Amino acid sequence: QPTELLGTAWSKPKLKHKAHHVLSMIKRFNQESLFIATSIVKCSKLRTRAKMMSKWINIGHHLRQMNNFNSLMAVLAALNMSSVFRLKHTRAILPERSVQLLGEFEKQMSTDGAYKEYRTALLSCDPPVIPYLGVYLTDLTFIEENPEKLDGLINFMKKRLIYNAISKIQQYQYQTYNFQPVWQIRHFLTNNVVLDEVELYRISLLREPRGALRQELEQ
């Protein structure tokens, strides 16, 4: 809801009750990333781990085709977690196509130029679209740093910037995807056990110890 995006309520303990849906999306994003990282790190064999990583990159490709930038970013966030990113031997045997796709995703979702590539891609998309919420939350956070008043007068420029940012989110809420829910998949995705980042890193070190050679790993 538009009111949830006012005053950076999602980031303030006393105001979080006003941003229920925003916080739910943030929580879901984090859960998705941890789920993806867990599914990769839990694979004990090198080739199985590479196949799992490649599968998620391929899923990212489908997400991009569906204009689901929020979940695409969750995939990238998982692959860039320290526990996953450090798996150099796993990355070394990824198929060429997976490496190419990953490079394209990272370029398009790069923070360079305040997400310039992403913003440009978003403008060319036909709905339905799920934009990456983090961009708008960052924009609104920066806007809120401006004073409420200038020379004793209401800062209408700030109000206009807030309106523009929120209206950009709203325009993507009008058209939804025509998907039929698959309850088995939904249950699998929402009820799976995920590991926290500390545990993920601990297991990652077991999968590929520091300084280990490829031939020393479980194939």
C-alpha cells in the first residue's frame, strides 16, 4: 500500500507495523536467497553442486523472461553470498551458457549509475512486471534525507519526488500474472528449511576448503 512507503516506516522499529506488506516482501526476498544458497551448498559433490548452481541460473533466465526482477535479484543475491561466491571450483565447471547468462544478469542488475541498466530495461518491459523493490526503497530513503521545510515553507519538491517514486511502484500492481498455482511447488518453496549465513559458510568450507585443489574435492 502507498502509505507503507512513507517515512521509511519499514526501517524504523516504532513504525514497522505500518509497513506490513513491504516487510513481508523483504522477508520473502531474504528467504528466497537463503533457500537458493542452501540448495547449492548442501550438495556434497562438486559436479552436483555445479549442476544445482547452473539450474538456478537457468531459473533466473526464466524469471527475466517473465519480468520478475525481484526474484531474479534474489537469485543473484544468493550466488553472491560469501558461502556460494567462494566456491571457485564449482564455478569453474559451470557450462559456458550459464556463465554467459550470469554475466548478463549481473550487468543488468548492477548498482552502477544508480541501477541505470536495470531502470532502462524496466522501461522497455510490457506488464505484468515485478520490479526489484530494493531500488525504490533506496530511492525513498535518499529522498527522506531532504528537509521537510525550506525557509519555513513546505518542501513540495520532496513531496513530488516521493509521489513519483511510489507511483512507479503502483503502476506495476494493476496487471497481474495469469498463473494457476501449483500447491505442491508452493508448499515446497514456502516450507523448506534454510540455513543461516553462518552455517552456510561453515558448510561451504567443508565443500571447498581454503587452498584445496580440485582433485582433492569429492567429485
